[in-house]
Amino acid sequence: MAWDFTTDPEFQEKLDWIDEFVKNEVEPLDLAFSSHLVYDRTHEIHRTIIPPLQEQVKKQGLWACHLGPDLGGLGFGQLKLALMNEILGRSSFAPMVFGCQAPDSGNAEILAHYGTDEQKAKYLQPLLDGKIVSCYSMTEPQAGSDPQEFKCRVTRDGDEYVIDGEKWFSSNFRYASFAIVMAVSDPDVPVYQGTSMMLVPTDTPGIEIIRNVGLGNEKAGEGSHAYVRYNQVRVPAENLLGGEGQAFAIAQTRLGGGRIHHAMRTVGSCQRALDMMCERALSRVTQGEVLAKKQMVQEKIADSYIQLAQFRLMVMHAAWTLDQVGSKTGRMEIAMVKVLTPQVLHDIVYRALHIHGSLGTSNEMPLMGMWAMMPVMGIADGPTEVHKVTVARQVLKSYKPSEGMFPSAHLPPRIEAARKKFADLLEHEVAQH
Ligand SMILES: Cc1cc2nc3c(=O)[nH]c(=O)nc-3n(C[C@H](O)[C@H](O)[C@H](O)COP(=O)(O)OP(=O)(O)OC[C@H]3O[C@@H](n4cnc5c(N)ncnc54)[C@H](O)[C@@H]3O)c2cc1C
């Protein structure tokens, strides 16, 4: 009997340390600096403030925990990472201080799995040391969730590969030292077998940032999601990651983890919103009593608590599944939490915001900013609909069509069969009445 919902006491001590450290040392960074600076390694804070914090994390043995010991992490696995990410999710800077920020964490994972020794030395090691940041360049302006529409091409030319085409929403390209670019290498086979992954230093000639697209609340030009054109960009043949045509097989390693890490951090954001909601409900007086005494407010608190508990259990279960079977077999569990993430974030943050009234809508509380993450969670790493399709397809695999015209649950034939089964008893009962 192995169902167990407890945390090891030794790991709980680590979580308590993380909680205090993030509260006292990391969250102030969010209050003092723009979240863009998380990735901008040219900024002063990356020389002065952040390295000593990262040192403390390393001393505690908590650096880059998603990676195995051979790569400088502790190989904690997804379950422990889920518990950590619930805390790190409170702060934009925290994942970077702990060496597990997206997209670098996912990029490091695929480099670790598929990189050659030279690629690991050149790209992975500085990434693990926190010296550089990286970018993942897959989505195109005309196509995101359907790779069959991808047009960016990569062709072999002697000792080099030539990349030509456009990419869209390549996050942090402006701060990255290299990008992992997915491009079609063989248009004559299905895209899932004809796409390759290339390691491309961002200072390679031919790269043009058309513009840095911002999210809705950012000023034009201040965004960090690049619209990039690769104009006949040449890289050495050894910059191919894995083999030709393997991009989607490799991407699965990366996207699975990335999706669930967003969900883990969202558990933390929702908990934070619930904390704010409860504190406000106990503090604000209207019509002679605190809001917490109003049944409609109690309903909001109860619904939020229940929803968060359900979501958290699903995230933990998905993390556990990944630890047992890997992200390929666990794709349905990942898809389920991916679908739930924006929904739960929306519901809980909206209720918290609403209970705060005008203050909740203001720029003096973090709630509007947290709420604005909701549509992002529904789109980034694939839209909700696509993940629902994954869930439905997996669910349907264990079913088959009914044999006759009527469903197998149709009552008349089942009642007839049951009556036959108990015919002796039923006849005896009729005879007695
Ligand atoms: C904040 C953020 C960061 C990102 N960072 C990166 C990055 O670093 N690198 C990168 O390569 N990409 C990145 N992306 C892009 C992201 O992966 C894509 O936005 C996503 O895959 C969806 O593609 P799309 O935007 O082209 O939407 P589309 O594919 O055009 O989909 C738009 C809508 O169409 C509907 N739809 C699509 N498919 C289906 C379907 N099968 N059934 C029913 N309805 C459907 C859905 O309503 C969907 O929301 C990022 C996106 C965001 C928001």
C-alpha cells in the first residue's frame, strides 16, 4: 500500500529554508526591479546582488535541482521540484536564483540528454553555471500550435547548416547567448520526422530581430518575446542537436517538463492569492461585520481552497507520474494540469481581486498582474484546446464502440440478462406472492 501524501521531514526542513530565503532575500528583488532584469545579464544586479544569493542556494544543495548530479544538480525529480516550485512561484527572480528558470531549465535538459561532449562544454556548462541565458525558437508568425504549418527551413551545405525563415515569440532572445532553433530539414516527410534542432549563437551573422514583442501590459519596444528573422544563417554542422529529423522527439523531453513547472509555480501563485483573500476577508468591515462573516464571501474562500487542493493534488500526481514513467508516457497527466492551470489561476485570483474591491484592481496590489498571467498560461507551451485533444485521445484509447446499434449500457438487454441470471429466485418470489 503505497499511497502517501506526506513530505520527508528532512526535505521539509529544506522547504522551510527556501520559504524564508525567498521571502527575505528574493521577493524584495521583485519589488525593486523590473522582471525583465531576470534575464538581462548585463545589469549590475547580476554582478553584485544575485551571485551571492545563488551561492547560498548552492551551499544548501538546492541549485539546479531538476538536473542529475553529473550535471551539477541533485536530480531531485519532479515531485520534490513541485514542492520547491510552489514557493519559487511567488517571485519572478526566484527560479533564476535557484538555477531552474525557463526556458534555460528545459534547454539544459535537452542538451544534457542529446548534446555531444563539445556541445555540453560550450553551451550547457555556462548555462548550468548561470553565466548565460538561452532561448527556444520554435513558434512561427503564421503557426504555433500546428507545426505542420512551419516554414523555417534548415539545409545542409558542406560542413555547415543554413537556416532561413522567421520565428515568433522567441522569449528572451534579446538577452540570450544562443537559441535552440527548430527548422524543417526534410519537407518531403511528415513534419514530426522532418524537423531538426540547431544550436545557434545569437551573434551569428544573418540574425535580425524584427522587433521585441511585449505582453499586453508592456510598452511597445519593451517586450522580450522576439520576432526573429534568420536570413541564410550559417552554423557549423556540429551545431545539429541530436540527429537530423529528431527535433520533435527531443522537444518532448523539454516541453513536458516546462508545462508542469508552470503548473507547479501556479500552485504557489494561487496560494498567495488565497492568503490575500483570507486576510482581507478578516480585516475589511462592511455593514457592521467583517467580510469573512458574509456567506457569499465564505463561499469564495471555500471554493478557492477546494479548487486549489484539487489542482495541487493533480500537479503532484503528474509530477510523481513523470518520476515513475517519464514525460512521454505521462503526457496525459501533463496535459490535464496544463488545461487546469489557467482556469484555476483565473478563478482564485479573480475572487481574491474582487474581495479587495477597488484596491484589488489597483497597481498597489499584485493581483491584476497575477490575473494577467492567466491568458498566458492558456497559450504558452500550447493552447488549452490542443491539450484537451491530447487528454481526450488518451482517454478514448481504452474504449471501443458498442457492438450493436444501442449502447452497452442500454437497460432492456441488461435487465433481461439479469433476470435470466436470477430466474430461479425471481420465479420463487413471484410464486410466493
Ligand atoms: C508568454 C509566452 C511565451 C512564449 N515563449 C515562446 C518561446 O520562448 N519559444 C517559442 O517557440 N514559442 C513561445 N511562445 C509561443 C507559444 O508556444 C505559442 O503561442 C503556442 O504554441 C500557440 O501558438 P499560436 O500563438 O500560434 O496560436 P495558434 O496556434 O494560432 O492558436 C490560436 C488559437 O486557436 C485555437 N486552436 C489552435 N489549435 C486548435 C485545435 N487543435 N483545436 C481547437 N482550437 C485550436 C485555440 O483557441 C488557440 O488558442 C510563447 C507564448 C507566450 C504567450
